[in-house]
Amino acid sequence: MRLTTKGRYAVTAMLDLAFHSQTNPVTLTDIAARQTISLSYLEQLFARLRRANMVKGVRGPGGGYTLSRSAEEINIADIIAAVDEPLDATKCGGEGNCQNDKACLTHDLWMGLSEQIKDYLKGITLANLIDKHQIQETAKRQNEDTIQFVELHRTIEASTGL
């Protein structure tokens, strides 16, 4: 089983949102800058997350996105499922038709692994992750790096007249 970029980015973006939207909505531009994720890719992911009722948009000045539920209520497995990312270690997609339209020798083994992975990720919420010291430190560093990048960009623009 391999978690693709779509699932990884969705979890990363949701964690960033959970961390930064505690007081104000967060723009996708800010998330894209902090997490070095393409803005257009984030827009696609957030359309799916919005349909799954995980985020809500806030329009107007100071707008952006917030979580639609508390961070305690959103688990990692649900985020991955919201962006249509399968958590499946079988080669048959769990259908049991992996060998001549019947289950292969190791079908039950891979189905069990898939269930273990799902259960593990269901047991971790955004709130669990936000509470981790390492994640708090990383989020602070990303904020500082983004601020420095923006300041550098403004300095270059001012000096070159662009």
C-alpha cells in the first residue's frame, strides 16, 4: 500500500488549517506558501474537503477557510477518504477477485493490514496532532520561514522596481 501525494497533502493542509484557523480563517495561499503545495492542487483538494463537510469557506475581506467541525472530531482516515484516497493494501481493491476472479492466497492478510491501517488512522485526530510539541515547533518555524520569504520578496521588488 502506498499513500499518494493527494492523501499526504490533504492531511498536511488540514493540519495547517487546524493549527492556524483557531482565531481567523486561513487562505489557501497561506497554506500553499507554508507547506510548499501548489495553490491549484490545494483548490482541488479543498473542493473535496468542502463536499465532505470538513472545511467551510468564509467570503470577503479576511476570508479563507476554517474547519467545519472541531479538530477533535476530524480523524486522519476521514480526511484521506474525503479526497478519494483508498487505504487498501490489496491489489484487488478489497473485491476478492485478485486471482482468476477469486481471492488470492494472501487476500485475507492484505485485507487485515488495510483494516489495521484504517483503525490506526481513525484513532488519530487533528487535535491529537496539534497537541504534539514537535508539530507546534514545526508550525512556528514554517511561519517564520514564510514571513522571511515574503519580506525578502518585497525587498527584491522594491529594489528592482518590479
